[in-house]
Amino acid sequence: MHKTLIIAAVALSGVVLTSLGLPESTPTHKTVTVAPAESSKPFSDTLNWKLLGQIKYIKKPSKDYPEGVMYPIINTQLKAKQGKQVVMTGFVVPIDNKSYALSKNVFASCFFCGKAGPETIMGIKMKEPMRFKTDQYVTLKGTFRYNDSDVEDWIYHIEDAEVVKK
């Protein structure tokens, strides 16, 4: 009887997990095709989470935090992309009822839960207002901006963003 209950519980959990439809893995690099009106050439992701994760921090005092705050030191590859159009793929995480962030991880494992660092999330500013589902996996194109001075803001941003692929 005990063995039957264990087998039933394992089978039920498998059905539940399968029905969630979560992606099996998070690709770090893939080719995306832009709508023909914009370009007839496919392009590769210009950013990926591995590149964004290549970051160091330095502790500096600030007016609001005299004991010191960890400021990011942005790598030279990312500095070269400042203000340029990029493509980035990740999971959509709601911030409030109007704004979202793009995350390396699903909401349950994202930066807010303490299971990742601030380099695993990007602020999104959409070109046109849009609604997303939590953990929706998307590819966005937009203007890249990094922040290495305001500790109250995201380190990475994608602005004037448009969905390239849902």
C-alpha cells in the first residue's frame, strides 16, 4: 500500500510539472529573424546572460549608504554596446501592473528571490505599451543602456524595446 502511494505521488507530480509547460532549458544564443519590412537578414542575439554576468563590483561609500555600496564595473564589451541596438532573450518578470523586467531565470528563481544577482535582470522600457504573462519567454530588440552609478536602478536596461519573438 505504501509503495502504491509513493508511485501515485510521483506520477501525479510528473503530470503537474508537464502541464506547467516550462521550457526545458534557457538558450544563451540563438538566431532570430526580423520582420521583412525591417530587414531581410537574420541576426544573432547581440547580448546574452553569460556576457551580462561578466561583471565585477567595487565597494564605495555614498551619501545614502555611508557604510558603502557595491557599484558595478561594466566590462569593455558591454561599454561598447551602450546606446546601440541589441537583441536579448529571457523571461518576463512583472515589476508592477505596468512595468516589466527581463530575467535570466523564471520568477521563482529570479533576482528578487535572492537566488541570483542583479546582473541577471534587465529593466524593460517598451516602445509601445504591452502586456506580458509572468515567465513568458521572449526575444526583444531595443537600445542597450547600462547604469554603473545609480544603486537604486537596474544595472542593465533595454529601452524602446519591441518583441521580436514570443
